[in-house]
Amino acid sequence: MTAKTGFICISSLLLALLVGLPLCVAQADSEPAGTFTGEIMDSLCAKAGSHDQMMQDMKSMGRDKASCTAKCIQLGAKYVLFDASKGAVYSLDDQDKAGKLAGHKVRVSGTLKKQSIKVTNIEAAD
């Protein structure tokens, strides 16, 4: 093996590592695709785990989950998935799909990365 051939082999190996390593890190940081259940809620009420306090303190928020969520979104909150069984709040990358089912129990299909779901589908849960 000549010095030139050895240099090319080492360069190729380093290039493969530089290209492949970020892909491995990205996969390690993400969960496989899954289904998550809970309620489409706004980020303000999700912190408290309920709409009750917000609706009690501010009568203009409405009397049901959907209207409270809509009002909070108007105030700048974001749609989230609230899983009451785990006390978990997940941000959702697709706010349009989430908005159609605000205040309802849902199943969200997607990929979880930290506490954020990359949404592929949202459907009403029975």
C-alpha cells in the first residue's frame, strides 16, 4: 500500500464517520414512531392539568374544555397533548391538526423526541 492509497483510505473512513455519526445521534435522541393518548389542551391549562381553575377565575373562558382551549390559544398558548394518566404534557408540531380536536380525547400518532411529538396523525379517541 502506498502512502497515497493509505491517505485515501483514512480520508474515506473519516468522511464516513463524519456523515454517519450525526445520523446515529439523531436516532438515539428520538423514539420510534408510536401512539400517544390524552386530551388536546392548551399549554396554559396543561400546566395546571385542568381547565377548571382558568374557567373559574375568568368567566370569559367559557364553560367547556373546547371553548377554554380556543380562548387560551387566542391569548398565545399552543396546542399540546395532555396525558392525565402520566401527568405529561407533549408539545405538538402540527398545530392545525391539533386545533380541529381541541378539548377532546385523542390518539396521536408520531415520533416522540424529548417532550415533543412530530405528528403524523391525530384522531378522536372513544
